[in-house]
Amino acid sequence: MSQPFRYYLRVRYGECDAQKVVFNARYGEYVDLAVAEFIRAIGYGAEMVSAELDFQLVKQTTEWKGPSRYDDVLECRVATRHIGNTSFSIGVEFYGAGEDKLRASSETVYVMVDHQLAKKPVPAEFRAALEDGAKGLSADHAGYGS
């Protein structure tokens, strides 16, 4: 079985709360970064920049299992979970880089929209790219692989 797409990020000091762990709201930002890199990895980065391809977040659920702290490198494992007619969901699992203990997981439901923000079907080519999922690829903004 091939590896999911992975995105590596380093926790910055300002992302931690008074308990010295990543503040819960930051995980939504981390998901946004990981999904953006996933979309780029499946070949749709330019379409996102030009707004030829657009979608909106309609639901996001996050479960926390363990803390992440300043300077930790997080490994975000990204995979498509479901594709409907106008929507799709992407799961992101957070691990310490090189570890197998799940720290948090998030599932986000997105709806495809046109320029007037009306729902539209998931394009066939984009659907196929989501299904493939950039397995085995990664993006490293943490310097982990250096």
C-alpha cells in the first residue's frame, strides 16, 4: 500500500497557548496549509491561484489525541475521504515527524463553487486527481528532510 501525501510543518512559538501546546484553533490553519499543498501536489496549484478552481469549507471536525509543542515538526498525512456530486472531504492526520502516534485528526468537507459562489459539480479531471491523491509525494516547509 502506498504512503499518503505528507506535509511537514514546524510549530512556531506564537502558535502555542498559555499551556505551552499548539492552540486548538491553529489546527484549522494547519489543515488549510496541508490541503493547499495537497492540491498543488495533485496538479491544481495554478488553478487555485487563478480561481479557475474554487471550493469553500462547509464543515470541519477535529479530534485531539495528544499535544504538540513549540519547535515540533508535524507530519500531516493528507487523503481524500469522500467525493460526492458537488462536495468532497479531505482528512488530515497529525503525527510528530517520524512517529506513529496520532496527535490529532481533522476531516473537512468542501463544496465546489463558481465565481458567484454557487455550488457546481466536482469536475471529472479534478475528481480523478483527488482519487489518486498524490500518494507517496510530500511537501516540507519544516526543513525536516534536509
